[in-house]
Amino acid sequence: MLKTAVIIAGGEGSRLAPLTVDRPKTLVEVNGKPILYWVLRWLKKGGIKNVVIGVAYKKDKIFDYMNANQNFGFNVKFSEHTLEGGTAQAFKLAITRHVKDDDFLAMNADELTNLDISKLYQTHREKEGTVATLSLAPFYSKFSVVTFDEDKTATGFTYGARVKDVFVSDGIYIFSSKILDYLPDTGSIETAVFHKLAGTGKIRVHQMADGEEWYSINTIKELKEVESMKPKWLMD
């Protein structure tokens, strides 16, 4: 079972302004609780004991929030990085400083999900030599998908339609400690690491199962949409 999770919570969240004027993105509230609260609750349900939080923008707010809640029962370490260094720097510093595990969960702090962590880890362990396993979510179009007949007459409009056989990385991963061999000092982990590992046999994927959901909170519109959907696992 995985015991450790690295959460990158340094984002400024400019697209969530004005909600992020006085707080980091991960402390923006969804259904009355900060995003970080929902992430930590999910990690605890998945058996995680140790949490490393990568911080940058308004980091003192995160320190205060965790301290006020006794770290929610986790063994917590903080790792400071720069916004300019990107996710590659954030992960590299956090892992180098505080992670000793052979395998561990890693994620962006703005991801909300009820994904089964144990099944994601099972996929990671199925193939020897795997450096990273990416969780994949179905792709839903943010535009109206239009259907039409042979006469070019519109027959339907569906907003948020699932695009068949298309999946996206949802920002939740299992890393082997060997990920440090591939992490540069700065840059985006997607372009600097994942793109290079694709095709080498060292990176795997895990598709979400039926009943599992994922929401990424990047804009006020996305926040309002999640609240309106009222998923049971995002309710107290």
C-alpha cells in the first residue's frame, strides 16, 4: 500500500481571481471547504499517512490552514519552490527533500476525484521498470457537440458530451523513486518528462473506472459547475 503523497500546491490560480487575491488556489472553497481539504480527505481514505506539500504563492496561508487543523492527522512536510521553476522543479525539490519511498503518489493540488488509489497503484506495479503511471480521465468537450445528418441538418446539441475513446491526464500519478533520474531543475513535468518517456516502456496509464469521477478547478465557471453537480463524495 502507498504511504506517501506529494501535492504541488504552489499555484497562483490567476484564472480564479478574484478568489485568489488573498489566498493560494488550493484554498479556494468548493462546497464550503478548501480544495485542499477535499484532496486530503481523499488521500486519507486511500490509506496515505505522509504528505509532502509543495508551496510557493501565499504559502503562509497553507501553513496556517494545516496548523489550525493539526495537519488533519497526517505526517506533513513542506517544500518551497518558485512559480518560475514550474512543476518539474516543484516535484524534484519535494521528492529530493522529503520522500524516501520506492513508490509514491504525486499530484497537482487542484484535482478533485474519487479515484481508487489502490487500483492505480496496482496498475503501476504490473510492469517491472515502470517509472510513472498516469491516471487518465474521459475527455468531455467544453463546447456544444453538434450532430447532423447527411443533409447537413442539425439533429442535436450536447454540451459537455463525452468524446469517445479520448482520455486526458488528470494530474494524478504514481511515481517510482527513479523519476528523479528524469526530472530537470525547471520546466513542466508534462513536456520535460512525460513526453520524453512516452514510447520507452517506462510510463504507464490507468483509466478511470465507471463511477469514478474527476474535476479540475481552474476557473470560476468550473468551480460553479462542480458545485451544481453535487457529487456525493464532495459533500460532508
